[in-house]
Amino acid sequence: LRNTFIADHLRKNRYGAIVLGGAWADFYSRGIVHGGVNGEDRSGFERGMREALKLATGASDDVVVITSIPRLPDGLFDCPLRRERFALSLDCRSPAAKHRNEVAGVSAVFQRLSLEFPDVRWLQADRLLCDMDYCQTEMDGLPLYKDDGHLNDVGSRLLARKWLERYGNPLMQRAADDTTATH
């Protein structure tokens, strides 16, 4: 019902920018799309994303997709707080290989879709959170997660600021591209 409502709005209106974000790996590999894990769920995810991107690009010239953040092993999200509170010596990082494995399928879908939708920009938030070995649960001494799969408010704002510092504003890139093209 909610998706039908949103799709209807996208068909009827124009927007300055549209940003899509979600627990994509969950939708793809945990069977949220159709209530179970099988090949139909995975192809259903790709069809659904393709349709969402068609609607979004039809409603805006400026579409950004934020890819998956790392899902943490159970209970790791509050590791930095427990370490600090109880003066424990805990390693609060998550293995990057685990994250790469969890998002491999959805990353392949996004790669295919990026070829079909070349004007869509894909923000890979895990570029800020993960190196080759580990994904971080904290940054600049601040815990990033509110649970095993969602950033907290401070973490979201911190990552946004870090993204802007390192890569620039993705919503301003279209304007810069348009200005360059007209000169």
C-alpha cells in the first residue's frame, strides 16, 4: 500500500532530487521481498529496484542510491559503549569479509542497474566504514550504530559529514555537471 502510494506520487510529480536508501542486502538475501529465500525473491528484488529507478528517474533528474551499510554481528552495535562503560578491552570492529559476502549479490544487481541507469549516482557508505580487513562500529570516538543494522542519529550525521569532506555533495554534482556542459 505504501509503495503504491509513493509510486503514484512519483508518476504525478517532479522533484529536485530523490534519494533511495534501504537495507538492500536484507531485501535481496533474506527474502523480505516475498517472505522467503529463493531465486524468485532475488529476481524480484532486481525487478523491483529497476521499477523504482524508472519511477525515480522519471520524477527527477537527480537520483542517488545509498547502498548498504555493514550489518553487524549480533550485539556488536553497543560494543563501544560497553567497552567504555566497563573499561573492557574489546575489539569492536566487524570483519569486512563478512560484509562483502553479505552484499555480494545485491552489489552485482546494483552494478547491472548502474549500467542501465548511468545518470543515477551510487553512494557506497561502506567506503567510509570499511577497509580491507574491518568495518568500524565507531568513528572519531563516537558509536555509529543504534542496533545491528541501523546507524544512530550521530552516526548518520557523522558519516554524511565525512562523505561531504571526502567525496563532495552528490546532490551538487549534477548542478556542477550541468554548468560545465553549458560552458
